[in-house]
Amino acid sequence: MTDSPKNPAADAGGEQLYVLRPAEEDDLGFVIASWVQSYRQQALARDAGAAYPRQQRRIIQHLLEHANVLVACAPDEPRLILGYAVTGPQVVHYVYVKQDFRRIGIARALVRPYLAAPTAFTHKTHHPIALPAGWTYCPAAVFFPDLVEQVLR
């Protein structure tokens, strides 16, 4: 890849920072573990107590059966996951980027197809972020994906 402005995965010197690829079966363990861990300190997890990890894993596994997972990985080491997005038609379920790799455009690249269209999202982040215009919070879409079209009308 070149250092063209059209290549958000490259730095100013043209060095490729990450590549995007569909998730493979071997990636899903990391996806589940990091997603569960990221919410562990939130009120929802504290309220659920010891049942939280088990319950959250079941929800995530349900989503993964029906969703697309796109992974950002190191260009020279495709097994090194830097971040990922779990999505479906018109819905973004979850986006995760490892702390050391934030602010270089990975999250934006992972959800690029959803940035210009009305989109539902099912999970809020505990980090303050500016959501794209036209995004609507719809947590029930985790279990009722047909709600997305209704919410976005």
C-alpha cells in the first residue's frame, strides 16, 4: 500500500499500520473474551455479579451466530488482532480496538460502510465517543433483528 490519503491503514510515511480481514474461527475466542472483559467494570456487570461472564458470553455467542465479524490485524502478523467489529445489516453490535492501537483509524475503518447510512447500534461504549449522524441506539436488536428497520424508518 502507498501513503495515499485514500489509504487510512497507512501512516504519513506509507507504512501499513493494519489490514482488515474477515474473522476466522480461531479469532472468536479473542472476540468473546475481550468483549466480556471490556464490560466487567460496568454497572450491568456489577449488578449481575458472578453470573455476568456466563450471561454475557451467551449473548455474544448468539450474536456471532448471526453477525459478520471484521478484524483489523498487524500487516505482517495476521494472527495479531488489533481490533474488530461485529455487525449485521444496518446494525453495529460492537467495535473494539486494543488500547495501544486506538486513534489511528482502526475503528473508523471497521465501520466505514455504516458511516453514511442510518445505522442501529446495540451496545454503548463506556468511553466517550462521537457517534456518526444517523446512528440510533437499539439494544433489543440483539435478539430481535427485525426491529432495526422499524427503528431506522
